[in-house]
Amino acid sequence: MGASTRLSDPADVTALVDSIQARTVASLPRAELVRRLSLVSLGAGLAMMLVGGVTALGWFTGTYDLTRVSSGLASMKLTTATCVVAVGLAILVKRSRRPGARVVALSLAGGVAALCVVALAQYALGTTYDIDNWFGLDPGRVGGDPPGRMSVATACGLLLLCVALYLGHEYRYWASQMCATACGVLAGVTLVGYLYGADSLYDIGAFRSISLTTSLSLLLGAIGVVLRHADEGYASLISGNTAGGIIVRRILPVSFLVPIVAGGLVVHLQPDDVADETSGLIAVAASLVGFVGAGLVWLQASRLRSIDLRRAGAENAFAIARDALRAQQEAEQRTRAIITASAAGYLSFDLEGRVIDYNDAALATFARTPEQVLGVRVDKLVARSSPVDGDSDRSALRLYLDGEGPLPGNQRYEATATSLDGRSLVLDVVLWSVEDEDEGLGFHVFMTDISGRKQSELELRRANDDLANFSAAMAHDLRTPLTVVKGFASMLRGNLEGRREEEFVARIEGAADRGSRLIDDILAFAQIGREALHREPVDLTTLAEHVSAEHVVASDRRADVRVEPLPRVPGDEALLRTMLSNFVGNAIKYVPDDRDPAVVVDSVLDEATGWPVIRIADNGDPLEDTDRLFDMFERGAADDRTVGSGVGLAVCRRIAELHGGRAWLETSEAGGPRFCVLLSAAPAVRPG
């Protein structure tokens, strides 16, 4: 009976899933932490540019101490320093939202990647392209690589950073962060070698002569790329608002750094001769312990995050289900309160037509107690029923319950019943069927006792019939003396030809004619609306052309009536003809004598409703107090030549109202009067 808020409905299930996802996603990132990590990314890019810039300055000024950490270590090449500055700048530019930032960042990364590919090609092919030693600033070393050429490890690390930047621009954050992490591992291994003094980790094979500053720059670049989008990819675990994120932030650095720092302390606290022999082994062991420990911490943190998300989803689902159940209960309570307070009677039936629910208004309608209503079949309450818009003596519900008809849909009909106190009732019934998951199929009705209204309608119909009969009798009784007056006046005028009294007799005849027309107009007005409208498609264009032609022929003036294409509307053709005839006739009749009548009949669409507005405009003088002209016996400006009873416009307004519209008078663009009729019950369909 109440408004349903069941979770089994597809729309409710979708809303539930969306709400759970929204809450879950909202619990993942910590906005403040993401902002801080983004600042760390910015700092890493700036530090990378600073290291590369200082190194380049050392090469250009000949201050070679700026190109290396100490004289015993390898220096960062000028080519490498330039690439480091470019990658750091690309990381910074990548943060900008300006239109050209993407192009600049990708251009910088693309240039660095090209240099790295060329360097790797030289190593692979054993050739030299003379593009490494810019300005000849690097003197090189005997037996070493060609002057200015970056090492294979450096080229690989920078190339990984460039690929990571490109993938980040393509929103492929997982792949981007994986490439940056690979570069970070490469740099980390080299830094561990420098920390332990193990040359084998940075001065053998592909790692030959990679400098400490280069390793530091690569590590900074990896940090800058990974943390640039800390809320995306696998880096979202770091900024996540879950137990896994907290563990990563607090334990991962410790699990990685403690073994490496401890191993470094062990190496440096041993005698030099022992340290030289064991430093490499300790470095490898410490690195393995650090990387494996970090990996295990990351794996467990990921699992904890998954558990947290599932738990949060379950909690959210429970909270939403609880809210939905509470909303359903509140909706049912509101529905029950509305039904209880309703002035209309409410009954609910099962499939066998027995009453299973009711309200107080229904008990009052049938003058019964709850025990006399519950479980009673509908045919014991309602004697006979018939649809409002049909001829059947039984409603669809009765036919269905009697096994003679299909399941009824929504329906409205009138039914008769008898209350226990002997009153005959006429009920306006609204029926609908509802299929409930718990209670099955049921029928619900709202019914209103319209017995008083029916009695009033009957009395009004009788009064109207009496009034019509009285009007017809009065018209007959009034016409008889007017006919006698007109007959005797005609006889007198024949005997008074040429005499002064002939004018008086002519006026008597004119007054009798006007009285007869007034009686006819009043009778016509009284008859309008007494009978049901005969609605059928009416071609207003053809109708207006016929009416206009009749008035042009009957007029004693030279009139021009132009009919524009009008819509085809449903209506009573006889009444619409009367309305157009009155409008066109008035338009011709009331144009002043100093000009020939020019009438235009057209139509427009009403902006508010989209229904057609029929307009009849003439070239007469503008009229004032336009609302008064539609009242009975009111006329516009007229002279002795114009005749009328002042009923025509009242008839037009009544016909417009019967068609669901209205009539009014306005001033046209040319300055003359224009009568308008809105036929709101008719669709605005224009001829093709």
C-alpha cells in the first residue's frame, strides 16, 4: 500500500551499487596527503634541475669539482647534466594546466629519449657519432669511454623516465609508475654501492662509471614521476585512507632503509682490509633484504587494503540497506496517514474480491463497522457498477472476479451502492491493481460519494429544461405582438406614402425587426452548450472561406476578406461556423464608411500552450474597453447604418469556452481591431 523502496527493484539496486562505489572511492585517497606528495614530486623535479644545472655550470666554468662529489669519483657528463635538467623541467611542466604544457613536457622527454637511444646505439654498434662531448669540455680519461658519453645505465635510467612521463600523459598510470620504479631500483642499487664502497655495483659492465650525482638524479626523477599522481595507479596505496596505506607510509621506508643502513655501518666499522673483501657481499645481501622486505610489506599492505575496501563496502551496503528500509517504513507511514486522513473512501481487495484494508471514510460511506467490511466481497458492498466512458453494466473488476474478463488495469467508473442505513449511493470509483512481492496481487480503490452532486446535476438539468421551455414560450408570446405591430405598421405606411408620418411608421417597423432579431439572438445564446458537442475534424480554412463569401455577397459594401491557411481542428462545425460568421460579420459591419472593409483571417500558435489562435483583423478604428464588448447587449461604436443586438460577441466567447479556449480583442500591427480565439482543446495541426 505504501510507496515501495525495495532493494530488488533494478533502479534501487543501481542506486545502491553507485552509493557503495561512491563511498568506497571517497575513502581511498586522502586529499591533504595527495597534495603533500604532489609537493614532494615538485621538490624532486626542482632538486633534479638543481643537480644538473650545477653540474653543467661546473663544465662550462671549468670548475670540475662541481661535476662530481669528490675527486676520486666519476663525474656527471655534460650531456647527462643537460638531460637531467630537461627531465626535471618536464616533471615541473607536467604539473601545469596550461594548454601548451603537455606539448612542452612531451617535447623535452622526447629529446632526452632520442639522445639516450643514440647513446645506446653507439654502445651496441661500437661506433662514435661525435655528439657526446659538447664544446669539447670533457678531456676524458685514458682507456675510458669516449669523452662526454653517458654510461649505458645512465641512458637506460633516463630512457625509463622519459617513457614514464609519456605514459603518464596517456593516463596509463600503472605502466608509468612501473617504469619510474625500475629507474628508481637502478639508481638505488648504484647508491648502495657508493654507500658500501662496493665498486662492483656501479663500475662494472653496464654500470661502468655511473656517477653518484647521476644516481641521485635518477632517484629524484623516479620519485617525481611516481608521486605526481599519488592518487592513481599503484601509488594510490601510499595515499590511501586504509590500514594498508598507513602501513606503507610508516613501515615501508623503515623495512627498506634499516637493512641497508645497518649493512653500511657494519662495513664502515670493520677494518679496511676486511671491509674491502666483504663490502660487496654485504651490500648485495643488505640490498636483497631491503628490497625483499619492502616487497613483502607492500604485498601485505595491498591485501589489507583489499580487506578494508570489502569491509567498508559491506558496512556501506548495510548502512544503505538500513536507510532504504527506514525510508520504506516512513513512506508506508506517510501513505497510511494520507489514506487515513483522506475524505475519499479507500478499500483494498484480494484476488477473490474480499476487503482486506479500509479507512474511516469508507466505513462512513457505507455506514458499516470494521467487522461488517473486512472479508466482505465487493459485490456485497456495491450493487452495480458501470465505467464512466463505457456502456457495460459491470466494471472490469467485476468481470475479472466473475471469471469473464482479463486482469483489469487502472480504471475509473461510477457505481451504485446501498448503505446499511438505507441510503442510495452513487460512487465515483478509481481502481488500480498492484502486485506486491509479499502480499501478491491486490486491488485498490478510492471512492467518493457523488450522490449529492448527481442530485444537483439532475435538478440543474431540470431547471435548464424549464428555462428553455420558458424561453421558447416567452419568445413565441413576444413574437406574436411584434408580428401584429409590424403588420399594422406596414399597412399604415402604405396609406401614408409621401406624408411626414411615413417616417414614424418606418421607425416602428425597424424597432419591431430589431426586437425579433434580439429574441432570436437570445434564444440562440440560451441554446449554446445545452447539448453535447459533436466533435469531428473541421477544416477551418474551408469553413472560413464559405462564411466570408456569404458575408461579402450579403453586404451592401465593397468588402475584401482574405483567408490565410488555417489549422484543421476537432470541434463542433455548426458552432464554429456561428463563431466565425459573427466575427467576420462584425468586422465588415463596423468599419467606418470612409473606407472599404479589409478583413484578414489567419492563425498563429500560442507560445505557452502550442495550440492554435484564430485571428480576425479589420481596418476599422481601434476599440477600447475590450472586455466589456464580450458582455451581453454591449456593442462597439455604431451608427444608424449598423444594426445588431449586442449578443454576437457574447455568443462567440461562449463557443470558445465550450471548445476549451477563450476569446479576446487586441489591436493589430496596422492599428485596427483584431479578434482572437484560442482553441486550447484542439491540437495545432496545420494542413500539409
